[in-house]
Amino acid sequence: MTVLVQPGEAPVVVEEPPTDRAAVLDPPPSGDRMRGWLMTAVVTLIGAVVRFWNVGYPTDKGTPIFDEKHYVPQTAQVLRNGGYEDNPGYELIVHPPLAKQLMAIGQELFGYDGIGWRFASALAGAITILLIVRIARRLTRSDLLGALAGILLIADGVSHVQSRMGMLDIFIALFVVAAFGCLVADREQMRARLAVAVREGFINNSAFGPWIGFRWWRFGAGVMLGAACGIKWSGIWYIAAFGLLTVIWSALARRAAGVEEPWLGALVKDVLPSLGGLVAVPVLVYVATWFPWMASETGIDRHVVGGKVQDISYIPDVLQSLWYNAKNVYKFHVELVTSETNRHPWESKPWTWPMGLRPMLYYYDNSVTGCGAASCLGAIMLIGTPAMWWLAFPVIGWALYRTIGRMDWRYAGVLVGYAAGLLPWFLNLDRQMYFFYVTPMAPFLVLLIVLALGEILGRRTAGSERRGTGLLVVALYVGIVVANFVWLWPILNGNPITPEMWQQQLWLPSWR
């Protein structure tokens, strides 16, 4: 509603016409749909080429490198057995099976070599680029900013290296980003349905507003979050964060529609369906990832009931076995603490992660050739592109201002995704932690930067000089990011370089 005040007269309250509320809830689409998809395809293709380029190199004399040594052999077991591991190898299988089931596709197609180990990871990285383009386009209603989001993610060193490793983290990033994209689409769909209620005049038949109906996009988010938990248990934090986020978005949508009790309406009519879509569905999906193990005879801990575990007659044996396995895995993670006498040389703590102050060395071989000098080396370092990661705190500060000061839902949503990947690690600082845990945070950092670039670019209604200046600044910044990525390319891919070049790549003492 609008309050009109005339000098010497009492204020007059004027209700906004329903059509105005409907237009706010369901604005017309922006941009050309075909152009948007063409742009998406081009950027994704470029990203796929970058991610897959010589993806089978390097190896450790024909064997996996770094933590690939855990997951690649486990993936081979999954492929051999039809979906489950049967030999712990390193005393315990400490993560759910879904990522290894996905990586088994590459080993089936290309064999037990570098390409086979990393094919699924590179594909997941390319799909994440596609998703981030579409999400940024929805958030900004701009084809240009959507394309820039894809370019920045392509040029992110963390996302690049993790997309070329037979490890798990790129898969949790993929499913978390997909879940966030589903929730952004769900927000639009929910508001469009409320706009119909406004136009047709039944928005206030109840003080709580109408029922929204079945929300397929929220259901899709639940499926993606269940898959994220099927990669690593850290997906649980995204269930909690995104569940709270979608209820708040529902309340704000009801308020924008003119509902009398929007917050109570969200509690009464949205919380229970949200629990179904974003809790029950993920649990079912997570359990489904264990179906091959449940059907097995030789899966690890599959038949402990009656032996290591006393049988409880009213609980199915398979669930007792799964619970026993989960308790062992939980115990492993709780007890994986930093040793004062035997610290991992590349361990880091979460306060260093936003700026990437302590990267990780995945591979180092000083016996390679091909750099054009007498002495060559090859190295892979997991490092966030500094032109992006060193801006983390300024863009987070700007996002907090836009969230609190301007109630900008876009920044709020992206901040929730970023925080869900960072803040939970502060709960147990004694635990061993490594920089590759930031992999799911990287796409949300890109979105924060792109939203800020949108402010610099300016509105479409701004004057030509203002828009031209903004475009110049944005273009210069993106050019710096790409140049920084190109500079780091040799140590992101293990290419042969001279020892002098290696030293030039190590900008900070903490990188050594």
C-alpha cells in the first residue's frame, strides 16, 4: 500500500491495485530465450574443452595421484561389483558410494587409466559451468552476466583442478549448485502461482494465503541434495541451509502478494511440504544410492548382523548393517584430528579458505622433460585464481550490505550457499581439514562476484556513458581473471616447467 500525505491533511492510505502486486510477483521474462541458450551452449562448450584438455595427464608413473589413490581403486571395485566396494584397502570406506558409481562410468568407457579415472569429474565440471550460466542469468536477468559467470567459473583454479581429478568434491559441487538452481526456479514458480491468486482475487480467502500446490522444482532440489549427501555427508548442511532459505522466500513472496499473515502462512502452509521435499526426499535418495550394497553378499559391513552386531528382530538386517557402517564412518571423521607431532604438510583451517591462503600440492615430479631446459619439473597445485579469491571478503561485505540494507534476495540466497560450505567447518577446528573442501564454495563465490559486476555494469536504463564505463570496468576485470588463470595454467595441469618458473608461480610464503 502507499501512504499519501498532503499539507494540513490526514494521511490517506491507498491500496495498491492487484495487478501491480501480480506484476511484481511475476515480471515478464527478459532477454531472448534462443539467444540465452545459444550463449549457454557456447560458454559450456569452451568450458568442456578446457576441462577435458589432456585430462589423462599427469599420473604417478601410471598410477593415480594424491587422493585419487583412495577413490580410483574403490571405483574399480564399484565397477567390478555393480555398484559397491568389497575391500576397504585403507581400513575403512569413509564416504558414500555415489561419486564412485559415477566415476565408474569413465572407467567402463576408457579403462583403468588417467582418462578413465577423470572423465566423470571433467563432465561434472562442464555441467556445473552450464548450471552456473543459467543460474546467473536467472538472478541477473542478463545474458551477458550469465556468460561472464560461466567464464569466471572456467577460469577458477579450484574448479578446474577438481574437475580433472578422480576425487569426490566436484560431484558434491555439481549437485549443490543444481539444488540451488532448482530453488531459484522454484521461487519464480511459487511467485507466479501467487500472482495468479492475486489476479483472480482469492489471495486473501485465508489470512495465511493460498496453498501453492506441488512444487516440482523444490522436489528436484530435494533429489539433488540427496545426491549431494550420497557423495559426502557434508551435503547435510546444505539441506538445513536451503530448507530455511526456501521457507523465508515463501514468507516474503506471501508478503509481496498482500497476504495478511505471511510469516504464519509460510509456517502453516510451507514448512511441512518443505520438510517433505527437502528432508524426506533427500533421505530416500541417499538410501537409494546404497541399493547395490544392500543387494550384495560381499559389500563391506553388509552382513555384520549376528556377528559384530547383535540382531534386533524388528529392524531389517540391512538397515542395522547400514547403521553400523555409518557409525564407523562417523567415528572415523570425528577422530580425524590434527596431530601435534604429525601434521599433514598441506593442512589448512577454514579461516584461510576464502582467500585461498593455503593451497594444496597434489603432484610434484622433478624428473620430467619437455620444458626446453636442462632441468624440468611438473606440479599440480590446487589454488583459487587470486584475481577472484582475493576479493572474497570485499564481495562478501557487499553481499551482506545488499542483503541486510537492501533486502536483496539474490545476494541472500548466494550467501547462504557460500556459508553452508564454509561455516560448518568452524564447529570442530581440531579436525584435519584441507583446501579441497572449498570446491562447493567456488561457484557461489563466482555468483557473488557476478552480482557485484552487475552493479558496476549499471542498469539498462542508465545513460550510455554510465553503461559504457561500467562495461569497460567489467571487461577489464574479467580480462585480468582470465590472464591470471592462463598464468597459473602450467601448475593447474602439471605441464613441464623450469624450476625458475615454478618459483615465480608461488606468490605467497604460505603457498610453499
